[in-house]
Amino acid sequence: MRLILVLGDQLSDHLSALQMADPSQDVIVMAEVIAEATAVAHHPQKIALVLTAMRKFATHLRGRGFRVLYSRLDDPDTGATLPAELLRRFAETSAAEIIATHPGDWRLTSALQSLPIPLRLLPDDRFICSDAAFFAWAEGRKSLRMEWFYRDMRRQTGLLMDGDKPLGGQWNFDHDNRKPAAPDLLRPAPLRFAPDDETETVLDMVATRFSNHFGNLRPFHWPTDRAQALNALDHFTTHSLPRFGDEQDAMLHSDPFLSHSLLSPCLNLGLLSPLEVCQHAEAAFHAGRAPLAAVEGFIRQIIGWREYVRGIWALKGPDYLTQNALEHTAALPPVFWGGETRMACMSQAVAQTRDLAYAHHIQRLMVTGNFALLAGVDPAAVHEWYLAVYIDAFEWVEAPNTIGMSQFADGGVLASKPYVSSGAYINRMSDYCGNCAYRVKDRTGPKACPFNPLYWHFLHRHRARFAKNPRMAQMYRTWDRMDETHRSTVLADADAILERLASNAVV
């Protein structure tokens, strides 16, 4: 008899460990432990989602004929850590070994590998691209750019392909996508799910135990089992996918969701598989229900970006989490935890994160991430914040997006340039600036949008690294053409903002 470990983000019948399981003799082990809920101060909605989905998946496995040993967080016999629970279950069952699928977290991987009992770790095969395939793709390349990986994934899966050529004659349709959003357009809301009895039980427990964590627990409307996840997928592809491409980078004060899918928590928990989601979207295109540009943009986020960052995480290993190529050391400003700010965009992004445990990729990259990078915040602190506050954040996907894409802390492994901008980008892609105490078009002075002087300050202080970057050369030429007195004023204004941030003053 073997113990088959199923983690909280591995809720799939196709999990490699479950594929090895024999219901006639093996025992499934699932455990809610305080150490995982508090490894970082996870958003209460995230804790509630994972625990509810785990409990429902355990019921599903019992329905398949498995014996499941399930440890609840509020059971006094439950150990504080996952290794402690595994040792307890191993002793009481006299199991021969533990079989587990590789976690998506290096800390937990190390903890499992340190167990003084037989453990077999299997590859996580719920991704389209295996670790071995990604390593082979990366070997010998001078740069690991997502675009080339994405094209290979299209060829491998056959998604949106016409033989060996992309449908429509081009690999991506960025030129047709990524428009500002119309504020007066009526959009279908994402499908939301009223909490059932199981969910309410978990919500009550989370409210009692994790009230000190950042974020509002209720209202809670996330899908918590595979049936609900499939309903959410159907709803998205029917109602929102047609506009996804147009609005994927847009931001509106009055609409936190726009035409986004909100399917990433379902994907990252294992309730949906990446290939079935992409095939569902592709079917909408072939049925004439969604344009090619929108479907391509959506599929690229999954078989391109999602698979790619998983490969980077596996390839670079645990040392990747400590990268700090730009040597940024500032503390995370209080605004990230809901502190007062006069910046409308930061206020919107953080408040939305607090209330929904959700913000879409541009809010994360070009608002909160951009601000942290320009302010020189320690990337480890930024990484921990993103991992804590977002409902879809698990280390394998969050760390490369934060360390590499958002903070350029890996020195360019993942991104070819840092994703920094002045306030102009936010103004172009959102309606935030119209309600701001600052003026987005002012470059200097007390009313200037903080993004403006901080942007030029970032370029100035990192000139030795970035001046020869072909994608940034034009901005340095623009900076050099400015009057010297103006440049000095910009840098002085930026220094003043950084000093206010360092002293936790309101910005």
C-alpha cells in the first residue's frame, strides 16, 4: 500500500500521482495545514478557494472509489506542516512509500525531499510542455524569448494552424488587439457562483483564523469544483471572448473585469486543463462566435505565456527567486497594503486586489509592478506581495512573472527590456488619470504624476545597463535632448518622491 499525495493546487484526475494510484490498495492523502496557508499572508479569498476546492475534490475521489485520508485545518490532530502530516499518515497506515507529483513551489519541494521516508516525486504532466521538452528547447539558445516558444507550441498542438502555417497568415494579432476600453459599453459580467454549504463552512473558518490577512473575504463567488469551472469556461467563450483581444490591456475604474476570462484560478488549481481551454476558444472561432484576433490573443496567454513561465521556473530552479540584477533594496511602500495614496491608478489597483483578490495582467505589470520597479523596491518583497494577494498566484507562475517580467530582477532572462513607463501609458489605456490628484501631462512640479519623474530617474540611474538596449535607445536619445536644467529638475523631483516613499509619507 502506498500513500498518494494530492496538493491543493493539483486537483485533477489526470495528475501523474493519481494515474499511478490503485484504488484497491492505495490511500490518497490530502491535508490543510497552517504552514501552507501562512507561508506568505495569503489573501483570505485565496485560502477559502483552495480549501473548498480541496474538500470537494476529496469527495470526488471518494466517489471514484478511493480511500481518502483528509486532514482539516480545524482538526486538532492535524499537523502544522505538510511533512508532519505525511509522517503521521505514514506511521498510522504502515505504507511502503509516498508517491507525489512535483510541487510548483521550491520550498515545498525541498521539504518533501527531506522526509526520512521513501518518496517518489513524479513530473507534473498537467502542462502541455514537459520540463524535459522545455529544457531541450532552451538548450543552446542565446535568448529564451517567448515568441519563438509560442510558435513552436502552436505547431505542436495544431491550435489555429493551417498545415504548418498560422491561420490568418500571421502568428499574432497585437496590431488589431490591445485597444483602450470604451467606458459606456455594456459588457456581460463574468459568471459568479453563490457559495454552497461546503463553501460557507470554509468561509466561516477562514474568517475566524485569517482575519489579519490583507484582503476582504466576502463576497466570494469563485468556482470551486470542475463542474463550475466548465460553466465558467462556457460563459467566457460565449459572452466575453469576442471582445477579449480588444480589451486585454485596457483598464476602467468602473469595470475590474472587462472581457477577461477569470479562468486562471481554475487552471492553476487543476480544475481545467490548458489544452481543453484553448480548444474551447478555438472552437468558438471556427463556429464564427469569436474573431481570430481575440482567440489568438487568448490562446497565446495560455500555450505561450503560461507554459513559457512554467518552463523558466523549472529551468532556473530555486535560485531564481533570489535574483536582484538591478540591486534594488527599497521597502514595499504602505500603499501596497492599502495605505493612503493620491495616485488614482495605484488606489484602484490595490483596492481591487483587496476586494477581489484579482487584478488583470496589465494592472499587475504596468501599474503596481511598474511603480515598484521605478521606486527601486526589493524584488523579493514584490514577489512575496504578488504571491500573497492574488487568487491565481502560485510560485511557478507568479515568480517568473514578477522576478523576470515585472521587476527585471533576472537581468533579462525572461524579458528583453524592463517594463517601465511614464504616466502616459496608463493614461492611454485607462480612465484612471481623469480622477487623479496628479496631472499626467506634467513632467515636473508638485502636481506631476509620480510615474513621470520616476521613469526618467530609473533610466538615468540604470543608464550603464540599458543605454545600448535597442528597445530603449530612443528613450535615452529623448532624455539627452532635454534641457540640462529640466533634467536636473526631473531628477530632483524623483528624489523627493523616493524620499517620501522611504519615510512612508503619502505619495
